[in-house]
Amino acid sequence: MAFDVVIAGGGPGGSICAAQLAKRGVSALVLEKAHHPRFHLGESLLPQSMPVLKDIGIFDDIHTRFIVKRGANFHESGTLKQARYDFAEAFDRSTTFAFEVPRDEFDDILFRHAKTCGADMREGWKVDRIDCSDAENGGPVRVVATDEKDASHTFECRLAIDATGRDAITAHEKRATEKVPELDKTAVFSMWQDAWRDTGDREGDIQIIVFGTGDETGWFWSIPFKDGRTSVGAVLASTWIKRRKKSATTIPELYALAISESPAMQRIVRGATQIMPARAMADFSYRVRDLAGPGWIAVGDAGGFIDPLFSTGAHLAMYGGFHAANKIADVLATGRNPRPEDFTEWSALMRKGAELFLGSVQAFYRGSLTPYLFADDQHPFLRRAITSMLAGDVFTGHDRWVREMQTRFPAILSS
Ligand SMILES: Cc1cc2nc3c(=O)[nH]c(=O)nc-3n(C[C@H](O)[C@H](O)[C@H](O)COP(=O)(O)OP(=O)(O)OC[C@H]3O[C@@H](n4cnc5c(N)ncnc54)[C@H](O)[C@@H]3O)c2cc1C
């Protein structure tokens, strides 16, 4: 076999997995259908992803290129009340900052870095099918892909990784995706030049503006980049959109209307210039039945996606990709092909982290999280626990804060 592992998709999940596999001496091929740099959502990173960037040897480069994010600042849209969470107050203070990254540049860097590490990275290659029919009997996995000249190729390998993001090719083929109840939201987003941002150490904070109540609850993100641009998007409830059908039907109209209804958001874009036509993405949350099967695993969004309120998607993809790579390298070192049961622990860890984020997102839309976020007399434990979640400490934080939080504040973090 030419490759031990073939990875479909060269986003953060695929590229980080490939980099780590190559560093561990495993031959890996990544087939990415697009060409980097390409636009992508998912620009706000979390501190708990930083160890992964350090371990694959790209952290210093990232640090020099992108703006440092030290916290998350929530705004109540109408009252303009603010509540800032500084990552330095999290339970785990080993990593107290992250970065805000235009994803075209960030993904390009990760992709090229994986190549430097020794992975075979190909752009303009679309994976059509991952055929695992012989894998159960110890046979090879076949990955069928089309190159840029429209020629079809088949690559044999010991394990295929679906890192195709929301395309989730294995889950869709198996009809194994399901929508998450009550998360039928639509994101409308654009880019601005010279929007308001905080100053000094807080310049790189993500601003999260919450608005509406009941079935109209929604939120905005405002993510500042180093070059003066700011990514501004709104996550809107379907009922919010339906009730405004008469005044806004197109995406740019919806986007402008959402901003015009929010005093806090208007303050952020006042005097700034919108430099990209508004775009939309609907109904983005889904679960996937399995993260591993005979001959394949799914990493990142290909294994499910949660509403991005807490900027969690890239963290789950990078953390998952990195730890999957280590597991694969361990198994291959024993001389045999990976089996589904090799990934039981990894899958459980990924699920546990994702479900924690999901529980808090659902608490937000139910209305039970917001009063705690903005409380004047916030309990110190609660403050640190919320900060830890915002930092992405959902994989190893169970002994530090998760269990206690689930006991003391079940309304906002269910078990
Ligand atoms: C509205 C919104 C806002 C978000 N904001 C944030 C945020 O602030 N922070 C955050 O961390 N996350 C955020 N996310 C989530 C984030 O975008 C994703 O979770 C993250 O990009 C997942 O990485 P990935 O590597 O799994 O997938 P992707 O980054 O989607 O990469 C998948 C790659 O696979 C390629 N591909 C797809 N199909 C094929 C195929 N058949 N063959 C070959 N290649 C293929 C694609 O071209 C792509 O490059 C947001 C998401 C949404 C919808």
C-alpha cells in the first residue's frame, strides 16, 4: 500500500491529523477538493487548542501572524450591559490565550505545515467515496477520488479519515446524521473594515452580543483581525426570520435588519465599512451516529457540529485530529491495522466534550444561561467554570470543574 492513512479534507482537522501522523512516521495522504487559501467560517480559536499547535510545531508562527485573543466579552443587546471573561481566570491557567484567525490564511498555513512535516498534501482532489467493504476482513480500504483533470484514482490504505467538514461524506452516505432539536438557526455574516474593537490587551477579544428572548433568541459575533478587518455575523432563530418576512427577504436585507435592531451591534459597526456582501448558512447543527467503523474514522465537523456560540468547532476538529493521529500511530506501531474498538476511548472523549458544549448552547437558547452570564453577584466558582468552558477545557476539565458544575448548576450544564 502506498499510504497507511488517506485523509479526505484538508481543513484544520485533516491537516493537523496529517501533520501529527507524519511526525510519528506514518505515511499520510490528504486529498483536499479546494485550493488554499479559501474562505471559511470558524475564525475564533480557544486556548485549549494551543497545546496542539505547539505539539505539531506551528505555534510560534501562528503567534507572530495573528491577533491574540485573551477573553470573550458578552453584551446584552438592548441594555448594553457587558460581562467579560478573561481566560487567565480559568481553572487551567497553563494556556491563557488563543488567536483570531482569518481562516483562509490559517488553514493554508496548517496545510503547508503538514507538507513540511512529511505528509503528501494534494489540492484540487475531490474524494468521491470511501470503500471499506473489505476492511472488516483485514483487506484494504479504498479511497476513490477525482483529480483536477477529472481523472478518477483509487488509493488503498489501512485507514481512511473523513475530515470533509460539513460535507461529512461518510455520515451522509450512511444516512447517519440527525438534526439537533431546537437548533434550526441561520447564520448571516460579512466582513467590516475599522469596526469598533477594544484596546490594549483586550483588542483581540471576541465580542458576543446576545439579543431576543424565547423563540427569537439569537446572538452576534464580532471577531477582530490583525489587519483591521472584523468578521461580524448573526445567528438567527427561524422564528425571528419568519416574523420579519415582510421587511427583509434577501440575505443582505436580513443582515442589515438584524444589525439595525441591535443597539450594541450598531455601536460596533458605527463609522465602519462593510467590505463583503452578506452571506448565509442555514441549519448547521447536526449529530452523527458513529465516529468510527471498520476502516474509517470521522474527525471534526464530519463527526457532528454544534451551534458556534462558544467558538468550539475548530477546537473539536484540531483536538480530535491530533489525538486520533496518536492513537493510529500507536496501533500501526504494533504491526496491525486499526480496528473500530481502538477508537472507543477517543470517540467517547470527543462525544463528552461536544455534548458539554451542546448542553450549554441549549441552555442559552432556553434562556437559562444568560442571567448567569450577566449576573452582578456572580459566584466565583461559576465565573471560573464559565471561563473554563469558554477556554475549551472540556476534555480534561472533568476533575477540575465539570462535575461540580453539573451538580451545582444543572440548569446550565447538564450531565
Ligand atoms: C456560522 C458559523 C460560525 C463559526 N464560528 C466558529 C468560530 O468562531 N470558532 C470555531 O472554532 N469554529 C467556528 N465554526 C465552526 C468551524 O467552521 C468548523 O467547526 C471547523 O472549520 C471544522 O474543521 P474541519 O477540519 O472539521 O472542517 P473544515 O474546516 O470544514 O474542512 C473540511 C475540508 O474538507 C474539504 N472537503 C469537503 N468535502 C471534500 C471531499 N469530498 N473531498 C476532498 N475534500 C473535501 C473542504 O473543502 C474543507 O477544506 C463556525 C461555524 C459556523 C457554521
